[in-house]
Amino acid sequence: MIFIGNHVSVSKGYAAMGRHALSLGGDTFAFFPRNPRGGRSKAAAPEDMAALRQLLAKNGFGKLVVHGAYTMNVCAAKEEVRANSLEMLRDDLIRLQALPGNYYNFHPGCHTGQGAQTATAQIAAALAAAVHDAEEISGLPLQNTILLETMAGKGSEVGGTFEELQAVLTQAAQLGGDALSARLGVCLDTCHVWDGGYDIQNDLDGVLRAFDRVIGLKKLRAVHLNDSKNPCGSHKDRHEKLGQGSIGAEALRAVVRHPLLQDRPFILETPNDDAGYRTEIQTVREWMA
Ligand code: FE
Ligand code: FE
Ligand code: ZN
């Protein structure tokens, strides 16, 4: 079995967010700790965080997959953007120390003309720095695992290939050793890998073999379950509702049921309202059975 849920809003608080996810039928969820387009992260009362932790434990939730802001770009050519992004990353990690045992997923970034090699080194350095600072400021070892998201390779996006993600992980290990390495993983987005040219419709086993060869499947910790509006290799990144896009229901069902992907949180990032998410969560549960 897998855990299934969708993106919910933290605007009414942390415990309220958990109740919302539960009401949609989820047993995991994703949220942006700050406005996805940037801005300050939502301050949390310790009691509110504690109430959410209790709700998650009581209802048998899987790990949450928190999402870093889209505006974060730790490998931008502009030094100011890099510095602001590092600060966002560090602050998110500190905030999430109160929600231990979950995942924090973020987009590796866009190299904005610097080239992927420079970018992967900057991302690795940012991870090492952010984790170091978060641990020092909070006085605790990092309580969550950071995931790099597989990207569609749109524009100058880094992470459109498994090799680029592995370059980040390798360089991070050089900087922070096993301690940092153990805190890092990958979130596979079905729309993104498809748009990036990995044919999960006709050769899911082959794509997972490639992931295993380059990164290692033990690093694959979460899935973003989305259909795509565009053909394989289009490098577009436009999500579609499950079964209404170019990947299709049959292939997405095979992802949900794949023996190598069990026990992980799957997050829907499809264009839906609450009613739509409730239906899709139900559909995924039928696929699991
Ligand atoms: Fe994402
Ligand atoms: Fe995603
Ligand atoms: Zn996307």
C-alpha cells in the first residue's frame, strides 16, 4: 500500500490543515510553509503544531511531503537571489523541526545561464549550509529528510535528469559526509519525469531501473502523482487530472501498484478543487486494492 493525499493550505493553521486533509480522505498531504510564490513562512503556535502531530499519529498518517516555495532558487546566477533562497530554505527547515519525521521537498532550482555543473555545486553547498545553520539555531539534529524533486527540464531547470540529481547528492556527501547524505532523498514527480523524457507509460520498469542505477531506489522517498497535459519529452510541466492527460489512468495505476514504490507518500498536485481531490483519492484507493 501507499499513502495518498493532496496539497492543502496552512492558512487556517496546522491542526486545521490536518483536519482538512483527513476530510478529503487522505492519509498524507503536502503544504507550503510559506506562500508558494515566496514571502514569510506561517508562524505556528507550539500547541497548534502539537495538535497536528497528535492528529497525524491518531489517524495513521504516513510522512507529510512539505513543499518549499517556488521562488526559492539556490542556484540562481544572481547572488542576492541565492542568498534569499538559502535563507528561505534554512527558515523552513527550522520551522519544521517541530514537525519531525517528515519530508521537505523542494525544486533544485534554475541555473539561469550558469550551466548545470555550477548549479549542482551551488545546490549541494546550500543544502550543507542550510542544514548546518538549522541544526545550530534550533539546537537539534535535523528532524526531517530533504527531498530534491525530479523536474521537467523546462528552461534552465536543474534536476530534469537523474544524473543531475545524483550530482547534487554526490557533492552534498562530499561536503557533509554520511550525516548529510542520510538526510537527503528524491521525490519523483510523474508529470515531470514524463515531460523530462522518461517513458513511464510504456516502460515504467526501465525508468525505475535507470533511477536505481543512477541514484539508487532507496533514495526515492515520495511520489508526486500527476497526469500531464503534454507528450513525453515535451519539457513543459503542465499537470493534468489523473487519467485525463497524456500519461493516462492505466500507467498511473501501475505506478501506484508498483512493488518497488510501496509504503511511500503519494501527493496529488492535479488541477482540482476539494471535491475533485476527494474523488481522485478515492480512485487511487481503488487502484491500490
Ligand atoms: Fe514541486
Ligand atoms: Fe511536483
Ligand atoms: Zn510541476
